[in-house]
Amino acid sequence: MQAIGGRPDDYYNQARPDVAALVPPRCRRVLEVGCGCGELGRLLRGRGHHVTGIELVPEAAEHARRWLDCVVTADVEQDGFPFPPASFDALVFADVLEHLVDPWRVLRQAVDVLAEGGVVVASIPNVQNIDVLRRLLCGRWDYRERGILDIGHLRFFTLHSIHTLFAQADLEIVHIGHRYRRSWWRELMCLTTAGWARRLWTRQYLIMGRRPTKRVG
């Protein structure tokens, strides 16, 4: 595949089975925000979900139309979410929120199209990662083609600020996954620090938040 949007060839072409695995089977109607070329949505469709994608880059959206049930080309920060309230059972933000100018507002608006009891699944880089901290102590903050300091990242998050991001959108976090390279000594450090050291190893958090069901009466 040729480069899209000036990024590496496979930048918009990540399948992300770890993210797909977090979407509950009961959530039939799925909206993938920033669907790229549709590889993640393709996995979800294969699991029986009806997948709608929304994508900023027209070339990527055109590729995604081969795999998804519906694809809308739009900028969610400018155009919002052109769907009726409660249209979806799950929203997916795979490596998207950190690219937005105002991810707090976008997430709040996104919840409007999520059904009660529905979930938001997101993968978010961790700026508290020890490699980033080590370079920062040496006076280095070097942007790269991808990763935690991707040149397209406008916002940076720790686990604490992820909690704040979801809470202000009235989402209850029900799952936190950690992506990092595991080794026996890292797991030992996590054990001896009651899990705190995991925040230093984690390169990316896998989050599931749930929209509460309104109580009747």
C-alpha cells in the first residue's frame, strides 16, 4: 500500500486484535472513530459486529469502505458525530484521542451517540513510560514517526489523567490493560511495588469505560 496522508505505509493499516478483543460480543453496533484503512473494523465484523467507521483522511476512508458496513469521512472535532443519539453499543478509539486538540470535548460528545450501558474502548499511549522519562531527564523530547512521541500527538496522558478524561465524560472505567514488554524482573518489580512499577513499563493503556444506565424512579 502506498503512503497515506504523508505517514508510513502501514500507519493507517493496524489490525489491533488486542483492542478488538475488548469489545463485548453483546455490543452489536460499533462505531470506530479514526478507523484508518479498516483493518480493526474488519476483525470486528468477522466477530459478528455491525461496524461503522468515521475517518478524517479520505484515502484511508476509501480503503476502509472495502471492509466496514458504513464509513463516514469527517473531522469529529469540526463536524461532531453525525448520528442519532444512542446509535451504538460500543465506541472504539484506537490510538486516536491523543491526536485531538480537545479530546475531552470529543469524548463527551461521543457519549451522546452511545446507548445506555454501552462501552467505550480506547488505546492510549502512556507518557509516564520510563523510556520517555529517562530521555526527558537528559533534556530530550524527540518526536518520532510513531510510538509514544508520535509527531502527530497533540495530547499526552498518564493513567491518572486517563481516569480524569473518562470521568468528565461520565464514563466508569471497568477495565485497564497494560501493553509492555514483559520479563521476569519487570514482573518482580510490579509485584514488590504492589503494581506501581507497571506504570513505568507500560507503553500503552487499553481502557474500557461504560456509560451508566439511568435509574428509573
